[in-house]
Amino acid sequence: MTESGQKPRMLARDLLPTLFRRAYPVVMPLAPNFFTADMVRDMPDDGNRYEVVWGELLVSPAPVPRHQRLVGRLHVALVVFAERYQLGEVLMSPADISWSDDTLVQPDLFVIDPSESGSDDWRSVKTLRLVVEVLSPSTARHDRFAKRKLYQAQGIKTVWLVDSERRLIEVWTPDTPFPTVETESVDWHPSGAPVPLTIALADLFA
């Protein structure tokens, strides 16, 4: 009996095991399962790299200094070569390369076809002659699979995946199921160039 003389009531919750008698957090809306290029463009400028490949969101942290040094060395070599033979414009990320509503990528380094060089509108940049991705632990899976398959599907003639840990470069072309693995030097010989650009990997990875 209670002090008021009333018989205490048994509530339904009192019959539940203790395990289930707890406060549940407010359920927040789930993140979308499918992302678009416009959704990625609206992502916060928080130091991460946001990309989308066929609706899948790819998020990468800021690159480490070694990654940037390799990108810089390759950029210098490619700019000199491309300008000498008028092969197109060499740029690096951040970028906004999109071929459809559900794709938007930022290659580490890329060469734009001369017909699209000099544009101030990313929407007009569609034809890339060369794409270079420098692998890091946080991006290797995305670069090797989702992004590499996208580049092949877009018919990009040459894709380099630079692996600094193993000191090699994987060379991919549109129709090959496996890459050519270069361990001594890598060549790029696009149409319009009388000779190839040859980069010694010992110098690149020094």
C-alpha cells in the first residue's frame, strides 16, 4: 500500500527485462545511398576531397606532403613536355571533372585535350588525354577500382596509378583488364608528340 492507501499499480514497462528498459536516442535521417554531382558540389569546404562515381560518395582526407611532392614533380615534367609539343593543358586538383549527373572526380593530375584547354568552366572539360593518381593508404582502393573503372569507361587513353610505397607505376588503357606495371621508367607518347616523355622512377621517388 502507498501512504495514500492506494494499491501500487504495475506498469507494462515494469514487466520488461532491464535490458530493454532504456532510453532510445532520437533516430536521425539516414544519409542518402545515392549521391549526385550537385550534392558533392554542395559539400562543406572542410579540407576533405569529395567525389562521386556512379552515385557512390568517395571521401578522402587532405594529402600528406610526400603525395604532394610526387604530384609536383610529375606536374613540372608534364607541363614542359605538353607545352613544347602543344599537347594540351596540364592541371591538378582541386578540380570538377564530371561526365554525368552521378559522377564528379578530382584527379591528382591530368592533361586536357587542346580543344578544351584554357576554359574557365569545368563543365566544358570532358576530354582528358592523361590522368595521374598518386596512391595513398586512404585513397588507393578508390583510385584502383571505382575511379580507374570510370576513367576506362570514359575512354581516357592513359591512366597512371603511382604507387610510392612499391616504387612503381601502373599504366592502364581503356580496354585492358590488367595494367602494365613499370618499375624502371614510364613513357607517355600521345599523338602529336614526335618523341615520348620518359620519366625515370628512381628520380621520381628519390
